[in-house]
Amino acid sequence: MISAILSLLLVVSPIWPLGENPLVGDPYIIINKKTNELAYILEGEVKQIYEVATGKDDGKTPEGEHTVIVKAVNPYYRKLDIQGGDENNPLGTRWIGLDAKDTDGRIFGIHGTNDPRSIGKYVTLGCVRMKNDDAEILFDEVPLGMKVLITSSDKSFEELGKTYGAIGE
């Protein structure tokens, strides 16, 4: 009985994916701070590229491969005690939290904004900011456990995807 339950949990786990990550075909995100763009990769190809805002100083948005560990609709902004859904909330309508710098997914993330004019600029304290509509689309596509690469590179998203195993050779 216990082995049947464990087998079922492995099949329907909310954590994506189990085992090696990413495999070609798995969902994957690459954020290039040099261009302030985010690429969503699925089934071994770049499906969508979004313009984003990143850290106002080079080291603010942490580079490396991180894991999505938290997702929230209408996130609460702890710093200024602003409730989710409030038009003054700088996190917008969606939060995709990352384990960057060994944090708990509530410090660094990909999120919407209440200031769409900031998109494309270097203005954040470390997060990756998107237009709310874009953040809502991406939120629905991103499973917990998915990998996110943050880099500053002259390489194309296709080249980076191949290097990190999200796109086949």
C-alpha cells in the first residue's frame, strides 16, 4: 500500500521535474541582464521573449542557475506592508520566487509591476520585473522546481539554452 502511494506521488508531484533538470523539452527560463530580456523555453525552443527590468547595480540581480520554489497570485509586499492586489504594490499581480543566494523564494523573484514604464531599465533591488500581463502569462506556464538561468551574456538565447541543456544540439 505504501509503495503504491509513493508511486502515485512520484507521478502527480507538484514539483517539476524529478531527476535531472533541465532535460531538452523541459520548461526553462533564461534572463539576460545585458539585454534586459527573459526567454521562456519549452520543448527545446524559445517560445517567447519578454522585456524585463533588472538590478540597478550589476550585482543586485544574482547570476547563476536558480530554482522556482514559490509562486503567488497578488503577492504581499513585506517591505512596505502593502497588501496583494493594491494598486500601489510594486510586485504587481504575480510572484515567481527563486532560491537565489540560498533564500526562501520570497527575496528574489520574477514579478509584475505597478510601474510598467520601468520595464527595460536597470532599476530593481535584485528582482526581475515584468509587465503584469506578461508576468501573468509566464506564471501560468512555470511549474515549481523549474530552473531559471540569470546571466549577463553576449550569447543568444539559443546558444545559452544549448549550453545549459534546455535546447538540443
